[in-house]
Amino acid sequence: MLRFVFKGCRRLPGTQNTTEFPHHFGRISTKRLFLILVVVGFGLRIGYGVVRYRSRLIHLSGQSFVESWDHDALNHVLIAKALLAGKGYIVDDCALPIGKDVPYAGQEALFKAPFYQFFLAGIFAVPGFSFKLFFPLQALLGGLSAGFVGLITWKVFRRLNAAWFAGISAAAHPTLVNSASQPYNENLFFFYAASILVFLFWFQTQQSKWALLCGILAGMCTLTRENGTILLAAMALSIWSTTDIQSEVRCAVVLLTAVAVVAPWTIRNYVQFGVFVPVSSIMGMDFKEGNNVCIASEGLFRPYWAEVPCPSVDRQVRAEIESRVWESRIPAAVLRDRASQRVTAQFILAHPGTYTKLAFRRFWTTLLPYDPRGHQHFYERAVPLLYWVLVFPAGISGMFVGLHRVETERALLGLLILLNLISIAAVLYWSDLRFRLGSDLLLTCFAGWAYAKFFQRHSSLERQHGFDNRLKTLDQAA
């Protein structure tokens, strides 16, 4: 795929960057830019993982490796374990230490998008459950994400220093660096970045091969994380805004290809359980966690925090399940999700003002460098704060200034940022900021462009000032 992608790249022309870089940077190739960013991203992830886990990278394996995880990471590994054992797409019901109970043990795992679990099963099938292949491969995928972000920035803004800033920022993103040594599906975010890059190639060339590849990547992104649908929506909206009928028709190839990639999983779910689950059944539970009476009572300017149980709403969900007749083959996760959706819809319809207040709280809280109500150590706050200071002010200002120039490529990045933030405001926010990654990576592109414009203007002013001084000296000499 990388060879295919680089056919769409051109050598970075030296004439465009000679005022911004020393001469030996002027003719760097896109391939070299990409490879350096991949190495930087890979190295940061490997270094952090080695410091964090030390000897466990070598010695932790088998069941002890499985038992070492918690929460979503444990769910991912248990589903992969069941797939390897031939039990199907379920949460493996193996014995776990006290305090590590998981929901839906032994039951269908339709509360998780499937691709990452199959990916893990393929990795663990070779060396067993250990870090040996799993960690370096995920670190490499993180490096690829950084490389793709650098190429996206170059493709959209045509500024080499902007591409460097965006790629290095993506390589150093605290959440992604941290997750590389853990079984979280954020490690497949390179599908997201690769889809955007290929879409830009397609828009420039209008060649069908790029449309097909973009659709495949976007479909795989959706099967990894449900909010991959935001990517497809932004692509469709950005093309629709061009009023170019031919582009709109060709964009349908991207969307139909993505649907074709996802469709086999959707059909499998319907045939097996008689219920329509396109990717996973989790939206209702997310709505319930993000919008309930337990968190609605807090003030408008109190940081949003939904990571606490709400017993009264849980009782309503159980009552909703018990009050209806459900087909026996529907998985428990789907039943709970559908019941949660109905209970939360009733809450929102009965209290629209409260929901609006919760959405506003989610929106402004997710723009903070970290959640002030979280229980992080000093370094867990200091690193995200430093990243936020470098990227967010420049990224947001660069987005608003950059979008004054109406271009489809910039519009796509801006739409993705806005749609990701709107989806968080509408549904749920988590203090680990994983839901914000789709916006964070693209804000680095606008931040790089904003810094490039600033330093270019600063250099121009300095040159003009030096020229004026020389004229003044000549006048005095005369």
C-alpha cells in the first residue's frame, strides 16, 4: 500500500521552501519526510514502552499477560483469545483474578467493533500472548500514522516546515505514545490518516484506483472504531460543497466501497441474531453514560465527568429490558444497548435544556489539556499540557484563518475536526481524551501551517527591516 501511496506524491520543490529552510532541506523527497516521521513515531513509542514495562516486555506471557490488563484492554484481549480458541466472537470466560470481572463474559461481543480484535488474534497466533510481536508492530503503526499526517499537511498546505511540525506532533501525541504498548484500538488510527491522504490523492487526480483504495481504508477504519462514519460524512460533505457533479458521482465510489467492506459483518450479525447491527451496539450505552440524572445536577461551568455509576438509571434500563419481549437469540449486549438508548431518549426528550447544558459542558471540557477532575499524576498532566500549549491555540487559530481560503482539502480537515468535536458534545466525553484523537491529529496540520505563516512573516519583516537600514545607511553616506 505504501508504494501505491507514494505514486501519488511528488518531490517537494526546493523553490517553494528556500525562504524557510537551509538549502540542504530544500529538495527533500516526500518519501524521506515520511520515513523520518515513521522512525520518530516508532522510536518514541518503543522508548516509552521500554521505560514503562521494563523486564515485563520479555517475561510477561501467556495467561499472566492476559490478566495484566484492565477495562477495554482486557476486553480486547479476551475477545482475541476466544477467536484463537475457535469460540467465535465472544468475550472469553476464562478465570480471572478477583476484581477483574468483565461484562458479558462468555457472551457475544457486539459491544466492540470487530477489526481490532481480529488483528490482535492474528498477532497473538504467532508468538502467543506476549509483547514480542504485539508491541513493536503497534509502535510501527503509530509511526505510520505520524508519517501520513506529515504527508497530509504537505498535500494540503504545501509547506515543508508545516509538514514537519504536524508529523512530529502526531508522533509525540501523549495518548498515542502511551497506547502503543497496550491493547487499545487507537493503535489502528493509521487507517484514519491513510484514508484522508488517499482521499486527497483521489480529489487531485480523480483516478478510480484512489477512490477504491480510499473506500477500503475508510471501511476498515469504521470496522475498527464506529466513529469512522464521521470520516465518510466529512468526505461526502466536502465534495458536495464543490458543486462538481463529476466529483460527487465519483465520491459515491468511495462511499459504496466503504459500505461493501463493512457489509459482510453487518450481514453476519443480522443472519445470526436477527437484529441490525452495522458495526457494533454501543451507542445507546454511551448515550446513557453521558446523559443521566446523576451528572445533570452539576453546574454549567463545572468540568464534565461521567465516569461514575448511576444506579437509578441502571435500574431503569433493567426495567426496560424486563418490560419487553425480546427475541431469544439477541445478544445481551445488544439488549442492554437498545434499552439504554430508549431510556436516554426519554430523558433527553423530557429535559432538552438539561441535555443542552450537558452538551455544552462536554464541549468545553474536551477542549482542556486534561480533565481537572481526573486522578492523574503530575507528569500525566504536564505532558498533555505541554502538547496542548504547542498545538491547540495555533491549531484552532490556523483552522479559522486557513478556512477563509475555500479549498476542498482544507474544508475536509476542518469538517473532520468539527464533526469529531460535535460528536463528543452530543454523546460522551472520557477524561483519557481518546475520543478527541480524530481532531487532535488534524489540528496539528493547521498548527503547523499557522507556525509556518508566522515565521515566514517574521522573516519577511526582518528582511524588510534590514533593507530599510541599508537604505538609511546609504542615504547618510551620501
